[in-house]
Amino acid sequence: VWHVPSASCMAYAGAYGAATSSSVAPARLRPRVAAARAPRSRPQQSVDARALAAIALPLIGAPLSVAALLAAERSGMWARGVRADPTDWPSSAWRWSGARGVELFADGDVRVLSHAAGEWRTLRLGASVQSAARCSRAAGGVDPTAPAFPYVKVMASLAAALALVPCAESSAALEPVRALFLGGGACSLPRLLESALAPRAAYRDGRVTLTVVELDARVAQAAREWFGVGAGDGTLVQIQIADAQSALERFAGADFDLVCVDIFGKDNAQPGAFATSERWLRQVRAAVRPGGVVLANFHSGTDEARAVLRDGLRAYAGVFAASSAWRVHEQANVVVAAAVGGHAAELLSKAGGFEPGALDELASRAELVARRGGWQFDVRTALKRSAPTRRA
């Protein structure tokens, strides 16, 4: 299935729906419509609406289809074998995650809701949507390769390019990786990265660990029971119930390849202590190996959030060898990427300095990982839509 711009598809579908609306009319309206039409006899020379639609739709749809195909060819999607992103549509989780749904789980203010006839699932803490995931029969539940939120796609693409470095491009084999995730939710990011890694049995003990630190045990329970976290003997994702501060103190000198920070409260606000404190960021740095990477999710939708972001950018720049901010397309999120040193710092410096070819290099590295994991979105598009910004 090739990627076709959603606007073209929606326009075509809209034209078809308008021409055949009687076939999908609500059940309570059908008897009246049928009764109204029954006595009528159409003149011999009249043209049936469906016949007219059969003639008109190809004429309407052909230019749209051609335009879509040309756009896909220009973007290079065909050449890269990119499939349609099942979450890149107007009905995607980001657009409806505030909607009501069928309650699957509830423990106080922690709830799991099902939406769109079971196709989507959200994890909520109070009024905040912590995570959203797509379900599929092929995956036997939640599909980790189709993340719902754009910011998760950006973080995964950067993690793939900077931390999950292929050691043999011909086979796309990956070096062992140790990652720490501060803030878990439904573990969308660690499960997505896990899909590109071999099962635990393929590595020596301790060589691959995806450690998630989650403060709320109820959230962890919901993630395990309703989002498939930790399912199967070969799983790499392990949840620890702890606060981020104590976890960092315990992991000092742990030499993680990757640390991801995604900490928000039930009011959807980001605690300043985990975003703007240079003292805390030095603790984060102490847990990362010399060539390691740190990724952090920030909000930018309010004046308060933008103030936290500005302070956070200054703090990251003061602690790490290189850092850059990636403004997420279609979401009020900014992903801050930072590196302690090594090749990752060079790549980030080039991208943050808008050097020609820097984004393409990052995207090419990320694509090697995405293909291995069968990720259902285009990492190149995710990175280029959210290219580094010069200001908060």
C-alpha cells in the first residue's frame, strides 16, 4: 500500500459518499426515504444518479489520483518503499483523543478508553491524555509500529538515527543498546524501539535493556494489561515503579546509550525540576555514556509552556556538548535532542546549524532502523516536517 496524501483520498471519498449517500443513510431515516421514493416512477429519459456518479467519479478522481501519485513520486516515497501511515489521517488519535470512548479500565483518575469501534485506545490520567495507540488484528492487540502522536514519531526517528546505530548496514544488524525512559505512560516509544531490536535471547545478559521509570503503579498496570507492555518471554521493556529523581541517583554511571525524558502530570504540565534545572540535567548526563544521547519532550502551546521550553533549551545547551530543538509538525510539542559527545554530537551540531545534507544523513540512518522494525510511518518525513528551529 503506497502513501497517498490524505486530502486527495478524502476528497475522492467525499465525492463518492455524496453520490451514494442513500446507501449509508442512518437506519432511522431509511424507511422514510424508501417510502417517499416508492410511488415515484422515473421518466424513461431520466439519468440514474448512480449511473451519473459512475461516469463522473472517474473524471473527478483521476486528476486527484494523478496529483497524489506525482506528489508521492516527487517525495521519493515509492523509491523508499514507504507504506501509508495508518495514523496520518484526519481521524488520527491526535485529532480525536479528547473524545469520549468505551471505558476498559479505571482505577481512580487512571482510565483506559476504547474509540472508533476498538481501533484506537487511550490512556488517561485525570484530564490528560497520556498515551494513544492503534489496535490491529495483525498485531493481536496494540500495534507498537504505528504510534499515534507525531512527537513520538520524531523522538523515535531521532533515537534511531543517533542511538540505535547499525553496526552492519548490509544486514541492518543493530548494536546492543541500553535505554532509560523517564516517564512511561503506555510505553509507546520504548515499544516502538523494541520492534527494531532482536529478542532478548539474541543478546548476552544485560546487553539490551529498555528500562521505563513510571511514578504511578496504576499507570504501569494499565500499560501492561491494555497496551501489551512486557508481553512475551523475549520482551526488552521493563517497568520500574519509582520517581525520576531517585531513579537517576541509582543509575549514576550506568552508561546508557539513550535517555528519554517525557514527564508530565495529570494537569498536562511539565514539572520545571525535570526540564530546566542544570543540576538535574547533570545527573541525567552522568547516566549516559560518553557518546550517548538524551531526548526530551516539551510542550509549547501556552505562554507558561514556552517559558519552560526557553529555560530548558538554555539548560541543555549549558550541560551537553550539542543540542537542538525540533518543533513537531501538527502538535504543540518540541523535542530537544542533546548529545554528550562523539558522532551523535557532530550530527546534531550539523542539523542545528542547518548544514546542507545534515537532515538527509539523519533520515538515512533512521530508515535503516525503521525498515528493520517495520515502522508504519516515514521517518524521513517526520524529521523534515520537524526540522530544527532557531527559536523556542
